[in-house]
Amino acid sequence: MFRKIFVVTLFLSCLSTAIMAQDKIVDQIVAVVGSNIILKSDVENMYIQQQAQGIVSDGDMKCEILEDFLVEKLLLAEAELDTLIEVTDNQINQQLDQRIQYFVQHLGSEQAVEAYFKKPITEIKADLEDVIRNQSLTQQMQSKIIDKVQVTPSEVRYHYRSLKQDEIPMVESQVEYSQITLFPAISLEEENRIKARLREFKKRVEDGENFATLAVLYSEGPSAANGGELGYMGRAQLDKNYASTAFNLKGDRVSNVVKSEFGYHIIQVIDRKGEQVNTRHIILKPKATAETMQNAYNRLDSLANFIRKEDLSFEDAAMRYSFDKNSRNSGGTVINPQTMSTKWNQEELDPDVSKVLNELKVNEISDPFKTIDDKQRSVYKIVKLKNRIKQHRANLQEDYQMLNDIYLQKKQEEAMNEWISKQQSKTYISIDDTYVNCNFEFKGWIK
């Protein structure tokens, strides 16, 4: 089987191992692949981490870990010879910043990260640099091997028809649905109240109060507990208005009030690195009154009745009236962002939506209900159940894309395994005698 874990699991574990190593001691070389070595401590540290994560194996876990390292070093050895594969310093620095930010988000602050790893950020980055460089090289090499692998419709059909009945994958129960969303109106007085409150916070910071403390006390976003700090983000990761303001702020000045899709903000820049900026903010969200919430419910209820009477199609109503830009242009059809298809498994649905859909028949339209959208805003919806697919064995008519993806992955695994087997015979490989009795998946390691 094509071993993917050294691209994700192995790499993430190596990051922690690299940082936690207090002294770079050459303990014992247990394998050499090309010019790259594998140390006994690499295997032992990975073994300890996998045990701590509850990972179990039917075989010899240390042998399996060593083989993962061997494959990774085989990819690395070939990538180092390939003149078309390179990793720039800028790419490494960007990855370093992202990795440090990952640790900061989980531990709370840069100071907490330094305390946890018992070394300054500069040393942590130095420990990670080679790991990240090697990771990028092996990923590029792996992609180069499998990227040209393709499958044709006739191959998918042939592969499907060659499967035994119990080999055909099961498809869980799924639904397809459409929606029309409506936000309760926010009064001008409420918007002005929010903006005045934020202008008051801005003045307090300018008069000497701590921005982060005010964010903890008053901000209505998930970053409040972290003093409003969002971490390093590029323009594409931020709301358009927020990004425009943040990237134009100078020094530690506090912005004027900024309106985004999430609410109203004041922003302060903490640091900027290239095309990424680390900001803190205080966000306040205008509240709808009971009257405007009832008005939104009544409007959607009337719209649903028009559709039920066939005075207006659901698709036309969605394009005219829905506030959700992601589904509006497709007549209200909701796309699953995980698969980019219209099909949703039960566990992928928003719980409020799932509960309503469970009560509907196909082509039935719900009553309005209140829920929270992906930007944490209160919204009213009506939904239409377009299709309910029962659990079944996959078939070419309903599940072609899934079958295509399964067969493509199979061919990619075969291509990767074939490359490994060929590369073993072309590359210098030496393994310590303590591992010669390992039952490796690929038999060409021992020469």
C-alpha cells in the first residue's frame, strides 16, 4: 500500500521531535539512503510519539516506522538530484512562520512556545529549517511521480465490473438540498451604537489602555480569549475590507471602524512579514430586535407559501431573494465544500439544517427556522429537500465520481509502489543488522 503518512503524520511528528531535541548528538546510524542518514533516535522518538497517540500495529511498529523513513529518504535522495525541484528560502521562511503561528495558537503566545520547548523562537526555527526543506522536496518528488497518473471512464467501468459484490464500497445515506436565507434587518440606531462603542475603545487605547485587554473584555469574536490576535494571514484569508485596512495601517495605530461580513471592527497591526499580517481586533456584532426577527420569519414564511402554491419556483426565489451568495446563483442548491458536490452525509450537515431535513419528504419545503451561518451570524432559512439517497453499494450511475477517485488513488498507489521498487535497485541503501529481520512491505531494502 502507498504510504502517505510520511507526508503528513510523519512530518508533523518530526517537527516536534526536531524542536524537542536539546542536543544534536549522532547516536547511532541505523540506515543510509543515498547520502541521507536515519538515526536510531529518529525511530525511537517516532515510536514513543505513536504510542502516546494510541497508534497500534499488528506487526513490528519500529520496523514500519523505519520503512516510512526509508521511503521518505528515497524520495529525498531523488529530489536532490532533480534540477527541476527546488525549495526557495522564501518558501521555507513562509512555512516557518506558519508553523510558529500554529504553535502560538495552540499554546497561547510566543513566550509560551519558548517556555514549552525551552528555547527561543530563533532556535526553534533553526531546528525546523532542514525538516521543512526536506518535507517540501519529498512532497514535490511524490507529486511528480503521481501527477501524470490518469484514469479514463472505460477504465473506471472495467475496474468497477471486476469487483466482487462485497468489494464494492458502501455509500452512506446522503441528501441534496436547496436553501433561501434572510438576515433580520439591523436598525440604523443599532449600527450607530456599535460604531460609537468601537470609537470609544479606540480612544481608550490611544489614551494608554491595553488593546489586548479590551479585546478580552469586550470583543465578540473567538479570538477574544487571545487578546483579539488572529495570527499571520494573507489577504485572501481575510475579509476584503478588513484586509484592505490592515495592510494599510502604519505602526501600532488603531484603525477607524471597519465593517466586514462578520461585524464591525477596530484593528491594530502586531507585525507584518511579506504578504502576511498579524493583527488583533475588537469585533462587535449588531443585534436584531425581536420585531425585525419576526419580520424576517414572516417574510420567509410568505415566500415559502408562494413557492408551495407554484406562484414562484424555489430556484427563482433563491436567485431573487436569498442573502447567501454561495448558493444564490445556483438556485439555492448548497454545495458541500469538502467534496464540491451537491451530496451531503448526515454528519457533514449543520445540526439545525440536518434536524429540519430529517422531517421533510423529497421536494417538500420547510417552515422558516433560525440558525447560525458560517460567519457566526443569526439567519433565518427555508430549505427544500431535493433528494434523499439511501445507503447502498456504489454504482456507476449515482456514484461515478467516487468510483473514479477510488480507482485513481489505486493507480497512484501502484505507480508510487513501482517507483519505490525500481528506485531501491538504483540507490545506495544500507541498513543496520538489528533491522535485517524486519518484514518490510518493499523487499528491496536489504541488499
